[in-house]
Amino acid sequence: MVRRFLLLSLLVLSLGCGGGGDSGTDEIPGDLTPNYASRVSLSAWFTRPVTVGFSTTGTYTEQRRNLAIANFRKWTDATNGFANFTVVPLSQNPKIVVFFKPLAEGNDPNVLGVTTITVRDGVENVRATIDISTELTQREFEATCAHEWGHAYGITEGHSDSRNDLMFAGLTDVNDPTERDANTLLLAYRDIPRSPTRTGGERTYRIITRAGECEAVGSQR
Ligand SMILES: [Zn+2]
């Protein structure tokens, strides 16, 4: 299976010289500074484009779905097409499922979003859900979508120490991934070994974003 993936990657690389488009690219630049990788835990989806689907429960609307997609795509753009994804119906079992809710976490009005992500062998993303509160202004909603997507795509735990980055631990005026955000995410994909020891150990992280702060509240096996 691993060998097949490598072969496939080579094929994509050799065919992907045209660049652009929805197919993205597998080329990661050698120099990924500046970044804040030392402050965060990184993990990766081994198959891209990552599939994402939307639950139509809760406060789902097509407009919210489209806004979310547009903000997820900011990461694709910031990484020159690398962090790509495909939207599929829930019947196709997408790796990431997005839920819109009046409040993302119980009755806490300060919660903007919650990302729950399961990681195998400490490196490979297996599945994730993103809850986005819809009790937000449009700007807050969009910034939260973009921020949570950063967690779900590979910046699993931890945050930037700079308020100028999208992945700062709290809602700021930043709505787009910065070069530091993009470089940090790309490091997950450049440096994570693709043939981990298959111990089968899985860990689930639950990352709650509150107005003013964002924290990982424990993890469970
Ligand atoms: Zn966060």
C-alpha cells in the first residue's frame, strides 16, 4: 500500500509540471522559513486532495457551506495549491465532516469552533470533524472556518505565538493564512515520514476555539 502511494506520488509529480488547477501540486519548497513549527504538533493526510463533506443538520445553509469552502481554500492558495481538498457527499465518507451549529460547544457562547481530529501513529490524520458556531458575525464565522481548517489539515495542536498569524490562539483581525502559517503546515507534509510503524495507535485531539483563546482540551485514545 505504501509502495503504491509512492508510485502514485511519483506519477503525479511527473505529470504535475503544468501546475495550477484543482489537482494541486506535490512540490514543497525546500526553504520553509519563517514558521512556528517548534511550537505545534503537526500531522498529515497521506492522501490528497483531502475529502470534505458537510452535514446538513443544525444551522446548515448553502451560503454557510460556500463561505466555509471559500475560507478553507485560502490555505490551498497560501500553499500554492498543495493543501487541496475535494467536496464530496457524506455518502462517500469524507475524511473531514463539517457541522454548523447554533453554538459549537454545548451552551458556551464563547466557543467559535471545535475541531476533533484522530491521528494514527502520531503522524497520520485518519478522520476529523469541524463544528462551526453560526452565532457569529460573518467575519468571525469566516475567520473561524479558516482557523479550524488549519487545525484539521495538519496543525493539530498548538498555535502561533504571533497575533499577526491566522493560527494565533484567539480571534484577531487576521482572516487569511500568512506565510508563517503556510510554511508551518507544509512542514507537516515535507518532514513527516510516510511509512510510520503501524502500531495502530490512534489518538483523538479535541481543539476548542473560544473568543479570545484557543486550546486543546486533552486527548483520548
Ligand atoms: Zn486554534
